Amino acid sequence: MTEQHGVVQKTDGGHRLSFQRPYPTTPDDLWEAMTSPDRVRRWLADLTGDLRVGGRYQLDFGGGSDPEQVTEGRIEVCEPPLTLKVTWSFGTRGDSVVEVSLTPDGATTWLSLRHSLPTDQAPGYGAGWHAYLDMLEAETGGTKIPEWDPAFMRYLPHYRDLVASA
């Protein structure tokens, strides 16, 4: 997996996380891995809902056992296979926005992910997104998907340091 860390920027309302990652696949394949419920389940969480612009979605990180482990939101922009923007509400942690864009570059597709957070939740989200983007890399590369918990714990100190220095 990559040691290509994200960037943390302080904003008026909290923090913005930004990641730039190359994936050795096509934009269509990467888009499918990010939007097809069967593929999303393998690297992120169970995805359900009305998956169109204006529709609502749910990502269940707890396997149906804990309502506090469900992210809900609205699909704001969906322009396959290049742009996705959603609102993000995770339990009692407040609302935020996630934006993803894909840029083809030969045999590689660059993924740009930005998550604007209204509160000081950047360390956990930074480590979490880093681990999940590693898992997406494995999904699109056809390799064994790593476990999330050990990756999250490995990356968390780095993102705590980034937030402290932002």
C-alpha cells in the first residue's frame, strides 16, 4: 500500500483533507469500484440507496449491527466516470462534504478526494480515508484487501501530527 499521505488544511469551519492517488486502472474501472454496491462493499462498506443525483445513500460500516456506524448523505454531483460529490453525515459527528474527481493519465487514473469537515475530526478521517484508499488500491489491483483496523492505527499518529501543525 502507499505511504502517500493526505494533506490537512485548516478552514474557517474546521479542516479539509485532500488526497491525490494514482491507480493503475481506467477511469471506468475506478468509477465502478467507487459506485457499484458489490465492489464498494469489498473495500469500504455496504452501500444502499437511491444512487442518482438528488438521491440519498447509506454506507453501513457496522454490518447492520450499529446505527452509529452508518453514514448517510445526498448525492449532489454525479458525472460518470469523473466527478462525484456527496454530503456526508456520520452518526452524531455532524455534516460534511466529500468530493472525488478522477483524471486519466495514460495507463493510470489519478483520484483526488477532498473531505471538508465542520469540526476537529480530521485525524480520524485522515487515517480512515488513507486506509480505505489503500483498500481501494487493492480492489482495483486485484490483490488481497488489507485489514482496516491495523492500517488505521498505523496512520492515526501521522494525521494527529498533521492536524496539530495545520
